[in-house]
Amino acid sequence: MLEPQESEAAFWVIAGHALTVVKRLAVGAMRRYNRLEVEVDAPLPDLPSLIVSNHGFSAVGDLNVLALLAVLDDLDDGRPVIILTHQMAWTVGMGKLVEQLGAREANPEVAIEALTHGHHVVVFPGGDRDASKDWAHRNRVSFFGRSGFARVAMKVGAPIVPVVTAGAGESLLVLNDGRFLAEALRLDRLLRADALPISVSIPWGLSVGVTGVVPYLPLPTKVRTAVLPAIRPRKGDTPERLARRVEAAMQQRMTRMTEHRKPLLG
């Protein structure tokens, strides 16, 4: 008979395998349902890289995250990949589960350790504000002044690989990012949550915050993802300046990808 600690370890291993299967199914379904189209301007650098992506919508089932996983599969680089994730997963007791998929709590120390051990690291600098953009701002790339990822890249000498995904913001109708609600409920202090989106989705209808943490049925919007050439610091760069340059490059590509876009159709 297994000891309690052994039983717990076995449970998480089995859960991890099950979650891996679910991930593969979800990525495969998204490829077909959302007609994923991928453009790769350049392969990943030989060095461990900091892969910077924009969010689509929500934390669970974010189409941008699924698109990024699909891209990583296509690139087949061979290096392990660590995905930095909002600490809320650990706050609600799901940390060990998401860790089975290579997720780790987002903080500079974790990123530095992973990069120095030869792993690629994925980061979404915009955080939950980026994942809660309303319809009018669905094609905007914004880090909201955050530059910690650039500081990490400069410290360890890692190239930054921007990955831009368009279309996920049309998978539902976000009316407002709900920042005023998050502030009023003090969620920034309780859960480090800066947004509580008000949205209309299937099957939840009009809801507040629900689609941010519970999967919804996305509309069949066409999703396009582009892997940009690596960006490296220039002489005299500060983390803030480097972060703005990465953000600008991603916005420029997003604008090109959506300039003639028709909602849902692509």
C-alpha cells in the first residue's frame, strides 16, 4: 500500500498525463475550429530565448496560449519550455496541476533560473489586463509599462522572440475590462487581479468575470499567429526602452495582420 506522500505524487503524475492529453486535444481542435494560420519570419535562436506573447482573452482556454503551444510544436526546437503563469493558479490550489504542463509562477527568479539551465521561457507581459481587453482594443498590444521581462533578458543575455496572435479577441464580446470592479473589490490585493471583465459569451451570456476563469465556447474566429525575428538589446538600452521596442514591433505586426481583417472571418 502506498504511503500518503507516494499516493499524492502518483495522483499528480496521472493528472499531468491526463492534462497533457487534454492540451493536445485542445490545440488540435483550435487549429481546425479557428483555422490557425502561422507565419514564421525566423527560426528560434540557438540560445535559450525569452518568448514574449500577447494575450487573447481569459486565463483558461486563451486562444493565444493554444496558438503559441501549436507554434512551439511546429518549430520543434527540442529545448524544454517554461511558461510563466499568473500566481492565481497557486492561490486557488491548482499550481501543482499547471506545473505538469511546464507552467511556473511568474517572477524574475524563475525566469532567470530556467534560462540559465537552457530552457526557453514564455511570458505574457500584459498580464490579466491584456487578457481582459474590451472589443474596441482587441487588436492592441500593450504591456502597460511593464518591463521586467526585458530586465531578465538583459541580465542573462537571452534574445527576445516576439510572438503575435490576432483574432482571439473576436471569440466573444468583451464590453469592459472591469478594472473599476477589480479595484472596488480589492482583487488587486487579494488575488493580484487587475481586471474583472464584463462580457457576452457562449454559454454564459452576459457575465462578470466568469469567462476569465471558466472556459467558454469561443466563436469560430480565424486566428493568425506570427513569430517575429529575435530582438536583442542595443548599446545604451535600458529595460524600459527595450520593452517599448518589443511592444512597438509587436503592435506594428498586429496592425499589419488586422488592417483588412473582417471580424470572425479573418
